[in-house]
Amino acid sequence: MTMAKRDTYTPETLLAVAVEVFNQRGYDGTSMEHLSRAAGISKSSIYHHVRGKEELLERAVGRALDRLFAILDEPGARRGRAVERLEHVVHRTADVLMAELPYVTLLLRVRGNTRTERWALERRREFDHQVSELLRAAVDEGDLRADVDVRLATRLLFGMINSIVEWYRPDAGAPAAGAEVSDTVVRLAFDGLRTS
């Protein structure tokens, strides 16, 4: 991947280039030289804006995590029965994944090899835990099946949602529009989980 030389760039466009390179080469397989070539700017120009590639990783996964955690503060996630709040969170998580596809893809690929990756994994676990608690509350309220282990159901829900990064390409004729994907995820998941 080689981009044309840029005369001007912004921290946001630099971040977008870094995310693309990280997703293609892997974070560990990316050097500052790779980022410099992809952005069409010198390494010193990159260092003018960031301390290094780990700061770019932190900004990128932070963006994905901020969007995911913001879902938990939306009115649909805070009001109503637990099952309704859970459905909202699942739907919106799929929406955010598709809207922030490169950033969430990178988040899902971190393995814990650096301080930033360990931080990102911890935040992901925290998000998963909050969703698990909603699922548990929906079971306790009698709206979801009690014969399915909550931790297993949470993992399966996120497995279905997270798999979207492997095939969803909005600009390449995805099999469905974003809203249709989110609606289908909720329908498939909750038709199997609801008590009635």
C-alpha cells in the first residue's frame, strides 16, 4: 500500500493511515518506516504529532472503546426492562462495529503484547462484563431463558457481532446494509434467548 505524497495532513488522517497499516501488517509487524511510507510523510513529521506507533494504537483502540462505552449511556441502554436495554446495546454494538470498522477490527486483534494492548483488553472485558450483567438481569426478570449460562450467552453474542469484521465491507457490496445486519443480529440472538 503506497499513498501519494501529502503536502498537508491532520492527526486524524495520520491515524486513519496507521489503522489501515496496523490491520494489514499487524501492530507488531508495523514499523515507523511502514507508517511513514504509507502516509507519504517523513518519520520526523509523524513524531511531530505522536510519540510513536503505540500512541497511534492507543488513539485508535481508544476511539473504538469510547464509541462502545458511549452506548451504555444512551437512553435505550439505561431505561426499561433489562431485556430491552440489552437488545439496544447489542443492536448499537453492531452499529458501532460497522461505523468504526477499521478501528474496531484493530481493537479485536490486539493480543496484550504492549501496555496499550493490555489496557484495551481490560476495557473490552469491562464492556463485556456490563453486557453480561444486563443479560443476567434479563434472566432474573424472567424475560430470557434461565437454562443458558450467562457467560456462554455473552460470548456467543459477541462472537456473532465480532465476526462481522471478517466479512462486512460496505463499499464492496456487503450482503446487507448496516441497519439490516444489526436488526438480524438482534432477531437471531433474542429469538433464541427469549422465554416467549
